[in-house]
Amino acid sequence: MPQLKYNLRNDVLFKMVFTQYEGLLKALTAEILGIELGSIAEFKIRNTEIPPENIGDKFCRLDINMTVNGERINIEIQNTDQKAFYAKRSLYYWARDYSTALPASEHYTILPRTVHISILAFPLFEGHEGYRSEFQLLETTRHKPLTDRLMLQYFELPKLQKPLEECTMLERWLYLLIPNRNWIATWY
């Protein structure tokens, strides 16, 4: 069977397909966030580039950056194994996105929930069997959240090993991003 040269895990192709077909992006985003597709009243794809504040500072280029019902959502696809620093990189991207959300003279109470979603072609968290991890800021003893404004989600594609028949709709979406899987004909 001939192999495709590119697949949807390619960040350029991912960005092209999901920004040109907003309905697909909305459906994927609803599944990732665990919300009903029909509950999305506001959906806007935003600029994916966050320029540095100072010359010489790091420039951020996000894969897909959007606003969904007032929340800032960023989806990143990462093919290159960056296990050594990816958690720091994703937190940096989250922080840059969050820090640009407050216009001058506005009150901190209007800061939106900001969610950074990473879909990874490599395992990031050793010793964790599940393919999905979610992080928030929690008090270390009582595990109470400091705020609901921060969420980092990671999807480690190599850990997704379920048979397609047992997959949720989210897992089926993620399978689209795994190259060389011979299952597309059985999705329906």
C-alpha cells in the first residue's frame, strides 16, 4: 500500500485543513473540551503569532489559536520528540497567550480561561499509562484549584492503543493524527 507523504499530524497541513474547514475544528475542539458542539455560541480563529514584547525576546508561533465561548484555546501539534523541555515550552506558550488577553486599563476579573492543548507524537510523561493528561494550578496539600483560568492538556498519541471499535469520538479524532493506521474504512 502506498504511503502518504504528509499526514494531518504535519503542523502546516493540520493548520491548513482545520482553519479552512471551521466545522471540523469546532467538532474537534468540542470533543477535546468535553462540551456539546451545539453549545459553541462564539468561535473565532485568532492570530497565531504572538510577537515579543522586547527586541531579542522569544517569538511565539502557535499552530491554531482561537476563542471559544470567551475562552482562549490553543492547539499545538508536536512531531519532534522534545521530551526534555516540552512541558516548559507549553507553559511558556500558555503564559504568553494568557498575558496578552488583558487590554490596557481593564480589570483582572475579565481575564479569560486559557487552555493549551498539546497533541504529541512522543510519550512525554514516563510512568503514566494514559494517553491524556490535564494540569491545573492546585494547592499542594488540599488539592484545591487556585483558579480555573489555567489548563494544560496533553495527548500522547503513542499511548493511544485501543481498538477502533472501543474508541470514543475524541479517540477517533486523535487516530486521524496517527500515520499509517489502516482503519479509516471502519470509522463509520
